[in-house]
Amino acid sequence: MNDLFLRACRNEPTERRPVWLMRQAGRYLPEYRAVREKVDFLTLCRTPELAAEVTLQPVRRLGVDAAIIFADILLPLDAMGAGLHFAAGDGPTFDRPVRTAADVAALADPDVERELGYVFAAIGEAQRGLAALPAERSVPLIGFGGTPWTLAAYLVEGGASKHFGHLLSWSFEDPRGLAQLLRRLAEVSARYLTAQVDAGAQAIQLFDTWGGLLDAKRFRELALPALRIVVEALRDRPEWVPLIYYLNNGAHLLPELRDLPVEVLSVDWRLPLDEVRTIVGPGKVLQGNLDPTALLASPQRIEEATAELLRRGGGGGHVVNLGHGILPQTPPEHAQAFVSAVQRHALAPVG
Ligand code: CP3
């Protein structure tokens, strides 16, 4: 098996740096769109054979060094009774947004094995698919979820939002009430992510897409305690799995993350990795951080941008990735140019 990714997460020296892409299974791939022509997004998530199939698509096509299970961060919120929909072309919407203490109290406390069992079945199915690939193509499988704060951002707004007015006004008006919601989300996430590990996920990534909305003090007081509940639940397990915390738009929050007990810190492109490293110290492996729009430029430019990324990330453990999800309009050959440029860097020493 190609276990480069897991060794890099442990901060062991590796013969080259591993590479995978956030949102690597998705609409930029024609083979994904072919599956989506037949089923809607939530049906795809809830059908383990299909979810496993699209999980493997980027592994087969691009030869990335890790797979990530096909699912969505919002699925546990549906299991909590919020009523999740994805309308064609629009983002997610919830029938029952949560904006008051009574709304929090009305949320269900789901039996994750029963309500989200399809995700765990997909993980098992994807692991069988990965095991059947040629050894050098067989890669570790990442499970994932949203952080409590980022889950709350969607649940309180009732979907995607430009200004997050409901969420942020609640955070000023009644931070304790919002903290109650974050705690509920943390408890469900802890069970959901632990079950992903039990089902065969070999690493867990926590997506904090909206963490950067908060200033450092409010991040520390509101978002971090709930995040810690999730991280500590995963730490408190006999099986060691690396934890990856992804923070978008949060360069101002990096000093808050030095002591978070995760192996890997995944960052957006707004600060170069050598500067991130001086802030968070040598103890963290970094993941990232090519601007996803760079993949819309020519392969020649992509190679140049990748060389620069490898140079700036080379001062310590580095899992190469984008700084946010790959864009749907990315030509697959451009994604390939990025992955190949990293993998050709094989004999260059890390560090
Ligand atoms: O990385 C992977 O390939 C695994 C699959 C994955 C999806 N969503 C599938 C998906 C992962 C890791 C996610 C994470 C996710 N989902 C995040 C965090 C990462 C980020 O991008 O910030 C967030 C915020 C969501 C919530 C979500 N899901 C939104 C806002 C949307 C609509 C907008 C969009 O990006 O399309 C989704 C839908 C979604 N999730 C799609 C996919 C492939 C597109 C659905 C389709 O096929 O039409």
C-alpha cells in the first residue's frame, strides 16, 4: 500500500511529499457528472456503492496519495432533524433553521449508527475498492466532518449566507445560548467521527470553512471549546488516527491553534507556508495551500506555482493540497498537472 500520506501526517521523513485535493471527488470530473445525471446529490451520499465509486474516481484518474470518503459535512444536521435539501444549482437549505434556545432543545439527538449508517457502509465499501487496486494505487482513506462552528453557520442561517447575520448577531446577543448549540453539535460530531474511524477511516479532517469569521478572542471563547470536545473525543481512542484541522480565511487565528492536539494544520493560500510555520511552530505538519483558482491557469503556470509552493512548504512536514476545494470548472488535466508536478519532485529531500 502507498502509505506516504499517513507517514507524512506522523511527521516522519518521506521519499516525497504526498498530495491530494480537497473536494477531489466532484463536478470537475466527467465520470462524477455521469453518476450525478442518474441520481441527486443526497441519494448519491446515501447509496454506499455509488459513494464508494465516486470516492475512487480521483484515485484512479489522478493517482492522488489519499482518498476522501464521498459525503457532506451537513449530513449529521439532517440526522438532527433540520431537514436538509440541495436544490439543483443552489447550495444547501434547511427546513428548520436553529435560532433560539427552543430550537436547540428541539434538535434530535440521533443514533448515528442508525441515521448515518450509510456513511459508515460507504467507508467499508470504499476500503474494499481501495484494497482491490494495484498496491501502489491503494491509498489511505480520510473521513471528515465540519467543526461545530462551521456546522452552526449553515444550521443557523438555514443554508449558505453572505453575511451570516443570524449567526453573528446571536453570537453577540446571547453567546451562552449559541454555545449550547455548539456543544450539541460537538457531541453528535464526536460520535459521528468516532464511528467513521471504527468503520475504517484512517485519518479525520475537520473542515472549519467559516472559522475565519471570528476575531481571535471570540474564536477562543466560542468556537475553540466546542472544537476541542470533538478533537478530544477522537484523541481518547485506542486506535491512533491523524487529525487534520482545516481553517479557511483564518491567518489571524493561527496563534490560537498552536496547542490544538491535531497532527496536521490545513490552511488556505493567503499566507505562504513558511510564514504559517513560524507562527504555529515546528510541531505541526502543514497541509495546503495552492489557490484553487491557480488550477484554471495553464499547466505551465501550474507547474511554476507548484514549484513555489513546494519551496515555501519545505521547511518541515508537508501534505500538499489546495488551500480550499477544487473548483467545478477546473479542467481535469490541470488537476493532473498539479498532482504530477508534486509527485515528480520525488527525489528532492523534504526539509
Ligand atoms: O472532498 C471530497 O471529494 C469529498 C466530498 C465532499 C463534499 N463536500 C461533497 C460535495 C467534502 C469533503 C465536502 C465538504 C463540505 N461540504 C464543506 C467543507 C469544505 C469547503 O468547501 O469549505 C462544506 C462547506 C460543505 C457544504 C456544502 N456541500 C455546500 C455549501 C455545497 C453546495 C456548494 C457546492 O460546493 O457545490 C455542498 C454540495 C456538495 N458537497 C457537492 C459535492 C460534490 C456538490 C453537489 C453536486 O454534485 O451537485
